[in-house]
Amino acid sequence: MTYFTTANAVRGGLLAAAALLVASATPALATQVAPPGNWLYLTVAQSEARAGDAPGKLLLCNPPRGHARAAEACAELTAAGGDIGGIPQKETFCTMIYAPVTATARGEWNGRPVQYTKTFSNPCAMAASTGSVFGRQD
């Protein structure tokens, strides 16, 4: 009988702690402010990893900054109206090695929200389709 009472007390305590964590996290989320101008948060996940597990970079375009090829990426996005899928495919030769990567972008372009997720067969195919946007980001 004591076991059930202790188990119920522990369960109640855990629920209360979880509710407190959720309640304390909400104001922090509400105070986050988007950067001004055109911006995208970019991630590239290797293989079967989830996009949220990959480190990302913030690409800012007013003025261009955020990764090594920010100016080129911003120019390509401007020409495509902020549509990553609208960037012209580059003619290149890629190996037929299957090494999947998932490119994800979220942000804002000309006041409109941007959501983009696409899995490519390998990094070369991703670079050919997305130009400098998901290129080297170091």
C-alpha cells in the first residue's frame, strides 16, 4: 500500500515540475523577436538525422552576413524572389553515390514566411539545386 502512495506522490510531483517548466518557458518564447529584413535559418542534416539535430546558421541579407557565401546566397534569393526552389539549377556533374542530406530553411523574405525542406541524394545535388544558400556555411 505504501508503494502506491509513494508512486502517486512521485507522479504528481513530476507532473507539477513539467507544468512549471512549460509555464516558465512560454514567456521566453513570446519575447523572441525576428531579425529585421530578409533572413533564413538554415540547417543541413546528414543521412537519416533529423533536421533539428543539425547545427544551423542564420543568413541575414540586409546587409549580407551569416555564412561564408552570404552575399552570393542573398543575391540568388533576391533573383528568385526568396523562393529557394526558384533558384536556377546549376549544370554540374555529381557522383551517383547515395549520401542523403536534408536541407531546411525557415525565416522571412519580403515580409512573407519561408518554410523549405527537401532531401537530396547527396551534397553535390543539393548545391546544384540550391546554389550558395546551402553551400559551405563556415
